[in-house]
Amino acid sequence: MTIAPIRTAIVLEKIAWIRKMVAAVRQLDCSSAEQFFSDTRNIAAAESYLRRALEALLDLGRHILAKGFGMAVMEYKEIAVQLVAQGVLSKEDGQTLRQLAGYRNRMVHFYQEITPGELYEICRDQLSDIERLCNAMLNWLRDNPDKVDASL
């Protein structure tokens, strides 16, 4: 692949989508497990919103690698590894993204293994991880304007 400017329009689109999905999860009643489980639609909605947020976050990472570094990375877990190797994410953030990529893969390929309790805990306790990783990528882009096509 050829190195090219990271497209601002794609970055903004992905960031907006991630934030929209996280906000949608936050609108679900996660104040208690009892409240969350009282409406089975919460489980389906949370799973969909969470999966789509994770896919957009990983797609953002893939775009940064493809354009900014000329790297074609296909597997979600490898995106996390390469973002650390290229200095986009810290080792800690890379490990978190790798775990989230694994969770996304479970949601898609082993969906029957995802328990409502597990999903509830993630929605209640770990949405900030998605936001932190999103912000880490944005901060890297701001610190590396030479890698970014600023035109919309």
C-alpha cells in the first residue's frame, strides 16, 4: 500500500458514529441489573450499539494504518498491535483495544456465548474505554498533522 494523507472526512465520520453508538448505550437503563434485564430489548440494543461502536473504532484504526503508514491490516486484533508498533497508541491502550477486538469477534462469531450479564457489565463499566481509545487516536492525529489531509 502507498502512504497517503489520513482523510479527515473519514475520521470525523467514524468519530461521530462511535460517539453516537456510545451515547445510545448510555441511554439504556443500566442503573441496575434488574432495570437493564426488565426489558429484553435492552440486551439486543446494547449488543448492537456496542458492536457497531467497536467496529467503527477498529475501522478508524485501520484507516490510520492504511493511509498514514501504508499498512493493510485485516484482522481486528492486529490493528491494535500495529497501532502500538507505529506509536499511535500506548501499550496499555493497545492491549485494551486488542481485548475489545476480541470481544467484538466473540459478538459476531460466538454470539451465543455472550451472556446478558457480561453485556450489562461492559455497558455499565467499560464504555469509557471506547471513549478513551477514540480520544487517543484523535490526539495522535492532532499531534501529527503532517499525516492528515485537513480538507473536508
